[in-house]
Amino acid sequence: MRSDRERVVPDLTKVLIPPVVTAAAIGIQRAVHRWTPSSHSTSSASARTLSTSLRGASAMLGLAAVGVMATASVQFWQHHTTIDPRHPDRTRVLNHTGIYALSRNPIYLADLLFVAAHGIHTTRARSVLPLAGAWLWFDRVQVPREETALRARFGAEYADYQNRTPRWA
């Protein structure tokens, strides 16, 4: 029988799914960019060069995020297994090849790269805070929940995968 607290408190991992967490972090970064002054003047040539360099780095990081996300998503499709983070128990195949041999969570890594790229693009140092918040959510809430489900489903095979492949990169 469930306690009253369990009935009242929803499972936030069903609501705060990774795309929502990523969008929220980027939304907060946009607000920080809009409502806080830049920490550097754009009137000097060196400040303009720095801003241009940061935007170039942001674009490269964003492209890397697209590549990681696309590669990881295609592997889910190729293995005919779920990509839905709300139902890790529906995973049919433990994918540990390709990009999944480098990181157990390449899609979440790509989400964090998107947030980092946007934060760099804003040129606001405070934009790192939403990135840290998103990483904490993934690392302390989302991923452990999925790992529990995958350990229950795949047992020793998943434990071996955990031992040889880093959570992030």
C-alpha cells in the first residue's frame, strides 16, 4: 500500500523529461542574457574579437551536440528500442556499441552540450548556473533512475557495461 506522500508527490522524472530540462536551462540562460548586463564592453576591438571567438566556439559546440544526438538517436532506432526516458523499463536491447561504448548517456551529454553552447553564445558568465542545474538533474535524478531499471532488466550485462563505460565521457 502506498503512503499519502507517495500519492501526493508525482514522479518528477515523468514530467521533467530531458528535453524539458534542457529547454528550461536554455530559457533561463536567455533570461540571464536579456536581463543582466554584459561583463565586457563591446566597444574595444579586443572585446569584439572575444565575442566573435565565443560565438564561434558556441557554434562548434552546438554542431558537436547535433552530431552526438543524431548518432545516439540513430543507434536507438537501429536497435529497435525505446528512446523514451519516462519508461527505461521498456528497453529491449542494451546498446553498448558505437557511441554507447564511449558514454552510457550520449543523448544527455548532447543535451548538456546544447546548454553549454547556448551559454557560451550569450557571453554571460552566469549562464553556467543553468548548465550546472541541468547536469545535476541528469546526474543525480534522471540517470540513477534509468540505471536502476536497466540493472533490473539486464543484470550482470549492465553491471559489466557500467564498469567498462563511463557515465558521461
